[in-house]
Amino acid sequence: MVKFLKIIPIAVKTGTVTIKYPYQEPLVTDSFRGAIEIDPNKCVGCGACTRICPPKALTLTTESNTMILRYFVGRCIFCGMCADTCPEKAIKITKEFELATGNIYDLYSDVEHEVKTCSICGKTFTSKKLSNKIASKVPDIPTETMDLCPDCRRKETLKKFIGVPEQ
């Protein structure tokens, strides 16, 4: 009982330590990791973020002529590995933490890219934005090679290597 009485003057001197949220600004530190934000202008659709994401909150799918990078905040563990991995720095970690919603579709955000199709087999294999980025960085790549999917590129390279005549 005596120990309790010793604490009372300290508590009175310290005052209230609880923040009256939402009426006062919450304390969000610099190291806080909230939801991510994807800049569609910087994103090239390489998929590096989808391969590194532990809970698979980021997915890359192809539907007809569109490649969709989808972020589902409901699966995200806010680790920030996607932002660290993104070669274009298109993913930014925000301080946003109020993510509750009554509509599940508000938990999804999509970035759409046009896809590139193989000139031989017609299979979609990458985004046009990524292909253009590679072509600008490596100017010596022949354009006919850039228009081929990995399977057809392998076959065509082998044909040239062993000397199969073109038809």
C-alpha cells in the first residue's frame, strides 16, 4: 500500500500519457511502415516486387492485352521488401495506417501495363514499358530479338548458331 502512495505524486507530475486519438495527431515515428504506394508512371512491370513479397500481397497477372500488378493490402505484412527490391523505385512506403474499410475492393490497387506479344507464336511475355526500357539501356540488341518471347528467342538463336537457313 505504501508503494502505491509513492507512485501518486509521480503520476500527477507526469500527467496524461495517453493520446486522445482520433482527436489528437497520433505519434507516427520515422521508422513506421504503413501501406505501400505504387507510382504507375515509374513502374515498368518487371515483377521483381511480386517475387520478393513473402505473403504474396503483390501479384502480376496477364489478362488479354493487359498486364496487371495488383496490391492487396489485406495480405500485406508491411515489411517493405518490395520497395527495397524495385529497380525503378516505383514503390514507396507510406505512413498510412488507417486501412479499415467496409468494401473489400478498397483494399486492392492495380497498375496496368500494355503487354508485348511474340512476333512468332503470339504469346504475351513482358510489358511494353519494360521492353522499351531494356532497348534504351542496351542499344545493341537487334529489334527482331526484342520482339520474341524467351522460347522463340532460344529457338531462333539456336537456328542461327547451327546454320539453319531461313524460310
